[in-house]
Amino acid sequence: MALSDLKIRNAQPQVRPFKMPDGGGLYLIVQPNGSKLWRMKYRYLGKEKLLSFGRYPEVGLAKARKERLAAKVLLAEGRDPGAEKRAAKDRMLEEKERTFAALAAKFLAKQEKEGRAASTLLKNKWVLDMAIAELGAEPVGSIKAPMILRALKKVEDRGIYETARRLKVMVGAVLRYGISIGWLDADPTPALRGALTRPPQKSHAAITDPKAFGELLRAIGGFSGQVSTRIGLQLLALLYPRPGELRFAKWGEFDLQKRVWTIPAERTKMRRPHKVPLPDAAILLLEELKALNAPGELLLPSIRTWKKPISDATFNAALRRLGYTGDEATSHGFRATFSTIANESGLWNPDAVERALAHVESNAVRAAYSRSDFWEERVRMADWWAGYLEQLKASKAA
């Protein structure tokens, strides 16, 4: 006889458990402690098995019958309802463990295996930690665009707009990696296009007036701080690399006999090796630096440990110590100084100047016809630049 809610509510516990059948294998078992539990008996491949649907009244009679019908449908399809239920439970547990923090860790481990530069890995981890603070415990499959936007806005509210934009890019990269390994189905970050504040473009401050630049060179020559910092600033002026390329430089990249510094691809912005001609003045500075830092692998190690480079703030801090504000001079600005003066001199092919700065032609058609690295011209230009800097240092401003 089929059950009713009234019959179930009125059922009183006994000394031993007893069953109240509802038909089709479904029954309610009443325990001596008063709890009432739904069970369903069924046969699969000749074996008797048991399903559990939960506790009454949390699972009512109508819900239990619905579960029985679903189990019957699976049996009719030749599938085991118990195995299906366990698999669904495992998937649910697996999805709960597939958090953004776990996926971000896998993404960074993948980048490390790919040989990304240590500095890149540190920066990416620093950026992703901001997202993990907000999204770390969230299963990646449940992350929606508004959730990501809230995390981005918290960064943006601190006034670091570029970091917020980079964070959006990194979150998207992590989620797309998650799609590739089957952790989620879609990346919601494209929906955030235009949602972040676009900061005004600001160029790196640079001194491009020759007399003023000569004054800066003289100030650097008289720098009273760490000798390695002074040499680092002089090499920035002389060789015009990106500051990060110089900070992480290793002695193994320098061939003083062939007079060339080869910056590996993983440390360049364009992800391609870049060769820098070394004029006599650079050789002298490197020899001075090598005598100073002989035990280390790094060109410019931190004063705290030989295993880490100087911090990214070292050069700019030294410029501030010399009396130059952030609106007057920056470590990156040495590149603009070289570019401006070399181009205005009229002595050099503009493409050679661009190659010297490790810039890549953005016009695809023009790039196809301009594959030269202008090495011979760049060697002459490096010697000219070194001599030009000596002249600037020697000529006092009027």
C-alpha cells in the first residue's frame, strides 16, 4: 500500500528499525531514535543494490518518488543509478577542489616549465595574488564577470590603473588555461571589455637636451652611493637597455673579447635574443664591476645576497638621490635620450636606431622587407654614442 505524508508523520519508532514500503522498491526505514530514512532497493546485472535518497522530512514523499522515477529511467537505459550517483558526487567534489587559487598555481608552474624568466614569474605571481585574495576559494566553473570586476575595482580604487588592467589580462590567461585542461567551459573576461578606467598615457621622463644630459652624466659620475649602482646608471646611459634587462644581466651573457652582450629571449620584451655592441667605455665599466662583484653570477647583485639582483627601484632611487624628480629623469628614460639624439643627429639609419633599442617593426609588410639587424652600423653607432657622451660630460653647461 502506497505511503502518505499523514502515515509517515504518524509513524512511531520501535525497539528495532522497521520499513514502510511505497512500491517500486522505494521504502522508508524508521530507526529506533526516530529518524526516518528513504531507501530504494533495485537489481542491476543480477545483483541487488541499495540507493539512499536522504532523510524525511528534508526529503518529502513527492521528492523521494521523483528520485525513484529517475532511478528507474537510468535502469531502463542500462545504467546503474548507484554508480551514476557516486560519479555525480565525485564530480561535485572535484569541482569544489578546482578553485581559482589551484588553477593559478598550475598556470604559474606551467610558465616555469616553459622557461619564463624569474622576474616574469615573480611579477605574474604578485599580480595573481591580488585576484586570489578575492577569487582564490571560488570553483573556477562558478566565476562570473561581475565577480572578476569586483576584484579588479578593488585594485583600481587604489589608483593603480595599469595594474588593474594587467590583472584582468592575467585572470583571463589563467581561466583560458583552465578551459584547455577541462576545468571550465568559458572565459568571462571578454565581457569586461571597457569596464576598467583607462589611465592617461604617460611617457617615461627623459632628458633629451644635450647640455642637461651632460649635467646628469656628471652627476652620475660623482654618485656617492654604491659603486655598482653608479656603474649601472652609466651602463644604462651608454648601452640604453631596458632597466630590467640590465638588472637581471649575468656575466655569462657578456663576451668581452668579441665585445658583445647577448640578452636572452626570455628577458627581452619582444621575446627574441638581442645583441648589444660593447664600446671601449662599456668594457672598462664591466671590468671595474667584475673586480667589484667577482664571486657572483649576476652583474648587479643585491647588497643583501649575491643570488638576487638589485631591486627595480634602485636606479630611480639613485636618480632621486642625485636631485632628479620622477618628472625629470627615470631609468627607462635613457632609452628615449639615445633615440632622440641619435635620430636628430642625422648620422644613422632610423631602422638601425630602432634595432639598437630592440624594437620590432610593427608594419608587417615593411618588416618582411627589413630583416637586417644593422649590426655593422650599430657597432659604429655604439662607438659614436660613447664618444658623444664623453664630450657631453667634458663640456660644462654655460
